[in-house]
Amino acid sequence: MNPAERVAFFLVIDLEATCDEGKLLPSKQMEIIEVGAVLVEGDTLAPLEEFQSFVRPVRHPILRPFCTRLTSITQEQVDPAPTFPEVMERLRRFLDGRTALFCSWGEYDRRQFRQDARYHRVSLPLGERHLNLKQAFADQLREPPCGMAGALRRVGLPLRGTHHRGIDDARNIARLLPWALGREPAPPRDG
């Protein structure tokens, strides 16, 4: 994305998915268990609305202890949750016809969305365009890519909420938009 390009809305998304330590759960079998999204106004970069939903996994319906430790998402939260196709329909209704540029911190979220959509044979309500904010942030600051928590520290912002929870991470990533888009200058590096 050209930093000068104006976008009506940004949809900052962070996903959490089933996982385990090592390769015990192959990445091709991971499933989304939480979708967190913040709709951001394109000109002001002000958060407008939020979307959050847990998602019931169907391939590996029992969360591994590592997954719960990492994400704080429990079995009791995903068991009654809607399935991926239902959550995609809810996300479509949330967007209410608005065209928003799908953004995430890195490529993982886009790949996981596509993987789950293929498995469930549903279309995504996100369009084809995607902005990798991790890379955009690194490009703007002319530094190597870093994690979201490191990016917050780099610009002097505290991490809010619970790290590795979709909605909290989406909120934090939305706070990094001014730097990722080049609308805020990078603070000088310490040392």
C-alpha cells in the first residue's frame, strides 16, 4: 500500500488458533478459535467499532493445555461458540457493506483465514487486499520486523489487555497504525 493512499476504513484483525508445542498439531490442521477486529476510520485512524467472537473448532475440538496457557482461551469459551462459517457471516453483517482494508500484524492471520475458509468452503468477507502492518511498520521505521509487543515498546506505548487474545491484540495493533502508515514519525532509538 502506498502510504499516501487513502482508505475509507481499515479492519485490523488478530486471530487466535488451536496450537500445541512443537509440531504436535500440524499447522495445516490449526483452526481459528477467536476473531478480534477493530474497524478504524481511514482519515483519522480513530477506532469506530469492534468485533469479537470465539469460534468452535471442529477438526480438533479439544484445546491443548499449551493453547489455553498461551491464549487464555478456555474449553468453556469455545464449546458453545459458533462455527467458522457462522462467525464469517457475523463478520459480514458487522461490516454492513463497508469496504475496509484487511490489516494484520504479519501474514499469519491472512493465511489462517484462507486455510479455514477452504476447509469450511466459505468465502471471506474481507476482499482480496491485505496490508501486512508488521512489514509496513518495519519499512516506515527502516528497521527489521518485530513482534507487536516490541513495536509498541519501540514507539513508547504500553501493551494493553492480554497478549495473545484476539480482541486485545487487534486493539493494540490498531494503535500502531499511525507509525505503520508513516503518519507519525518514529521516535529516536534509545542508546
